[in-house]
Amino acid sequence: MITGNKGEWSEIYALFKLLGDRQLFLGDKDIEKLEGLVYPIIKILRSENNGDFEYSINDEIILISGNEQVLKIPIDEFKTKAIFLLKAIRENRERTFSVPEIEEFMQSINCISLKASSSAKTDITIVVHDQRTNQQPILGFSIKSQLGSPSTLLNAGKTTNFIYEINYTHLTRNEIDQINSIDTRSKIMDRIAEIQNKDGIFEFVKTERQIFSNNLVLIDSLLPQILSQIVFDFYTSEFSHLTDLVNSTAKKNPLEFDIENEHKFYEYKIKRFLTDVALGMMPSQVWTGKYDATGGYLIVKENGDVLCYHIYNRNEFEDYLLNNTKLDTASSSRHGFGEVYEENGQIFFKLNLQIRFTK
């Protein structure tokens, strides 16, 4: 029996839905269809543990394996199964569940697992016809579903900690202990406020891990400083959405860019950062700037629509990432941040960066 969570079943739903629709709709920054922009789908490629399969779209769906035609399936079959599966995913309250009727159909079309083969970096690969260029690009996608709980874009870890030195104040051992013992619901915000009440000024020193810092510098040499400001604002203001945090940082202009002509320095640099994170940059591994096989995201919306964002249409992809992400507070005990600590006679404080999708 095949069991999976809502996100995993959404991968199969996306496959059925796209084969039934026979076209790929592009999304805008608000996760709505971009009017008039549609890619006809020529075929969908999927790696299974028992081989690579190609779902070729003609008047029917033709399943091909090793250049051999295996079987033909009416397109309506995929439409019907997509509607059935969407209802099952929506209505299920279990963490993981099975859908026997769908499992039977999956096996009949050589689709034997919920997730694409783990050796494949993409969840789904689609060949489309681009009318503008008259080309047939092969587009790789990671599937993000709004049917389950929001997924993270950048996972928290000690790898994503930012270190700040606390200057212009002297804290006694007792005061440090008193600050660290604050245990309210918003304890990190309250600890920072208490330090500021004692005239402490937070000055960014570095990220906890050098690899993460170097990755950021590779994307943009000023990213460590910009992100340190955004992270600090998140923990000291009511803002959590990245659009609000970027706007707030741009207004303060801590890096003193020449904004006389209204260049969007902060927004531009953060978009570059989000795109690289979305397409492969991990804080713990050396980033070369090469995107993996996944060039974009397919979003499965709550209403069942499937929208595509791809580096192939970079502006929409970047706008989507900036407009649909927020900072989130991870476990401070697990990731070792949010406490005043002393080192070589100086006092420091760590804050953590975690980015999650809003929907």
C-alpha cells in the first residue's frame, strides 16, 4: 500500500492535472494565473525506481519506456482521477494516508511511487512548446503544495546563525543571567529590548559558519550585512513578511547606497539570494552558483490549480519568491541562538535566519 502526506500526494495530483490540462499556466507574484501566458505540454518525464517513463501527449496520453510505446490512456481518465485525488487530499485529516482507488490507477500506468526517484533532483520534468521562441525547452520543477502546511525555503540550523557584538554597555554577570532567564512567548524580542534598555547597541560581526558567509558573498558581496539587518529587524519589529522587511531596510538604508534615483538595491539583492536558495544554495555546502536540474517551482493551489514559476521566466519567479515568503523563529535551544554570551571579555548575541513560504 502506498501512503504519503498531503505534499507527497500533491506530486501525483500535479502529474494527473497537467496531463489532463495538457498545458502549463504561468503564475504571477500573487499566485494567480498570468493572463494569456500558457505553454502547451508536449510530454512529461518521470524517473521511477523501475526506469524512466515518458508521458507523451497527443489525442491520448501515450506512455513510453525505453523508446517503446507501453500503453495509451484517454486524457479524460487523468482529468477524472485528478478531481478524485484533489478531494481525497483536501478531506484527509491524517498525517499520512493511502488512496486505494488512485493507487490502482497509478500501478496501471507504471507510476509506482509517490515521489520521483531520489536520484532525480526534480519532482517533475516537462517539455513544453514556447510559442514566443518556437522552441521546446525541457523544464525541471520542484513541486510545492498549498494543500498541506507551508514548506520552508531556507531551513534553520546553526549554519544560519548571525553573530552580533553588544557594544556601548557593560553587562554584569547577574544582568546577563537575568536577560537570559527571560522566558516569555516573545523571549528573544524581549531579551533584545532589555539589552537596548541598558544602552546596548547590536553590531553585526559575522555569520556563525564561514561557508554560509562565503556563499552569500558569492551571490552579492554585501549580502551578509543586508541579511543581518533584515534578521535583526524581524526580531525587533512586528514585521515578518520579506516584502515588509526589505522595504523597512531600504528606508533605513543602513549600507548608505545612493538612492537619489530610487534604485531598488535591497530588493534586487534579496531576490537574487532567494532565487539561489530556491534553486540549490544550501548554507552548509559550498555554492558554485550552478543551479541544479530543478529550474523552478510548480505550485499546487488550494483550489487545485497548478501554476508554474521558472528561471526561464525569471522576473515572475523572483517576484513570487519575494512576495510569498516570511521569516520564522526556529527553536532557539536546538540551534543555539538568542542568549547573551561572553567571549574574550566581549559580549555577543546570535540570531537565526529561517525562511518559510506564507501559504
